[in-house]
Amino acid sequence: MEHVPLVVVGAGAAGIAAARAARIDGVPTVVLVSAAGGATEASAGWIVARDASRVSVELGWLAGVGLRSPGTYRFASTSGVTVDAVSGHATLLDLHSLAVTDTIGVADVDTGPGWSSAIVARSLSAIVPNAVRVVAPATPLALGNRYAIAAQAMDTPGRVDGLCESFRSSVAGCAALLFPPVLGLRNDDVAARCSKKLGVAVGTCGADAGDAVGTWVVAALGRSLDERVQRITGTARITGGQGGRGYVRVGHQEWSADAVVLATGGLAGGGIVFDGAFVEPCAHADVWLDEREDTGGHSLPLRAAERGLDPTPLFEPDADGAIRAMGVGVRVLDDHRVATRDGRAALHSWLFACGAVVRGGSGVYGGGIADALIAGADAGRAAARHAQTLRTDGG
């Protein structure tokens, strides 16, 4: 069994932020375990926050990894609605950057059933003060039947030049040209290159279904990690602990860790699963539902049967469209350690948690990505302090 100072389970926004913060705070080596998919990859390409009070202080580093500097942005989705965000991928078109007299062009390209330039233009016209019109290329463009396929093709040499030539004459009179999320997958500069060639602001929508753009965000966040963060792909299980350390297994690999951070996501991300009862499968911690009528919550696996709880309504949207099952998660103490059944003591001295796995967060994807990044950094720093204490004590 190999020993490492810190294992972070989950490589979405919260897990990446935890690993990054721990390294900055002096943890020499971090193992970051990621399973396929996850809620951050299902994001739309922007970063939102329920509480923006710490964003400018905590997230200034986003600009260095291909995301926008913390600020106030408005992005459009592929369905034509708009979202106010605190950051986002560099290729998203910021509607706040346009004057009200600017005309927005919506690119008429064929990317399969996920994109209708007419619907997006009509929807945006009802929301923004700008004039919005569909802009057709000189010849019809079929970019691929999925956003990810089209985005990957745009990385090939010469493809950007051809795209710009197709729109050069028809974009006249527009100050901006809005595409579906197809302007590059590996290359972050496709939108900027198109903007320079066409002389207008060029950018993309965020995809509601998270097709391609969520991977942009995860890849950008991952660039904040240095070579001392070891990336492992697989499903992690916490198998026990002894002497102030935890044991983590991924396949045939096993580590003893001074600290472990659980950042596996909520019900949407796989950190909480439902199989007749709600379960946290990695550390087998008790999970809780934050009920509005009971701020203390309750432990679902132990008390569901005796209370006669039928979980079905928890999965049905309420009058506000909220799904209460998304609020299921583990409970943590003020120092980010996972709590015991009564919520008053640490389950393990070395086990921390952050992100949507903590009480589930809110919304479909658990909560704002900005909130997950800030919570992850806090948990990473707390885990680093615990690991440092063990080293100082000679444990």
C-alpha cells in the first residue's frame, strides 16, 4: 500500500479546486481520482454562483486557465434563454459587452437537432434590447450532427478560414455573430480568430445538455493543476482508516492518505445514488435531506422506513420546479469534515467533503460551479492543515 498526503475523490469543479488549494498550501503530492462523466462535465460552459461575495477574491485564477476573469456576464443558451454568470469559457459570447444598438447575428448552420437559429433568434429578440437576426452563410454549412463532433472538426487546419469566408458578406451590419458551441474543442482561440477575420464579436452559446462545452470547462479547470497532482481514472472506495489516516482503493491500487476529500457530486453527479434508499457509496457516510420544515434534516437510510417515507415525491418537481431529491447529501462540520449520524462530530478525522455531495446543493447540477470551486478550495485547505498536523506530529 502506497502512502500519499492527500487523495481527492472526484475531479469536477470542487475536486479540482480542492487539489489545487492543497498544493498551494504545501501538500507535496495529491492523488486526484476521477470517474467518467460527472455534473461539471454536464454544465453549459458558464460558471454561476448562488453567493457571489467571495468570487472576485477566490477565483481570480480562472483567467489563467482559459476561462473569463470573475465579473458580470450574460450568456445565451442553445434554447435562446440567457443566463447571468460570474465567469465562463472564453468562447462564450458575452451579451453584456454589446451596446443596445448593436445587432446580433445568429449563425444559420446545421449541427443536427440541437440547434435552430430561427428559434434562438426569436427567443433572444424577446429578452435582449438588441436587434437579432438570422445570418446565413454563402453556402449551406453542415458542421456535424453533434456539437462535440463539429467542435472537434473546427480544430483542423483551414477550417476556420473556410467558416469565416462563408459568413464574410452576410454578417455585414452585425456587431456580433453567435454560433452553437462548435468553435473548437482543444483550441480555445477559434472564436477570437473568427472575430479578427470577420471584424465582429464572435462567440458561442452554452449548450443546455452539456454537449461539448462542459468538457471545455473541466479541461480549463484541470489546467490549474501542476505535475504533482497525479490523475487516476476509476471508481474509488474508502476501505477504512487507522492512525489518523484513511485507506482508498481504486481497482487494484490502494493508498493510505493523511487526508481524503470527498468531492463526488450529488445525485446528478453520482456521489449520491438511489437504490431503494439514498446511499453515499464511496465512504458509506449517512446522507441527509434538508427539509424546509425541518432545518435539522434527517438521516434517510435509518429513518425512512419508520417514518413511512415514500421517496417518489422527492423526484417530482415542486411548484417552483425544484426536485427535492437533489438536496440529498452528506453533512459536514464547520471545518469541512464529514459528520456522524447526529451531525455533531467528525465521522473520521481525515475525511473531508465539498461540492454537491454536501447536502446536495441546489438545482439540477447541485449548485453553482463557483460555489463548488470555493467550497472545494476551503476543503482542500482544511485537508492540507490536517495532513500538515500529522507530519508535524511525526505520525
